[in-house]
Amino acid sequence: MHRYAILAALSVLSGCVSGPD
């Protein structure tokens, strides 16, 4: 389950970084 949490966090971070930037 922790893996999903990490993947979700990375996905959100990547989206925020690749989104506005």
C-alpha cells in the first residue's frame, strides 16, 4: 500500500512541476 502512496506523491509532484512550469 505504501508503494501506491509513493507513486501517488511522485505523480502529483511531477504534475505540479511539469504543469505550471
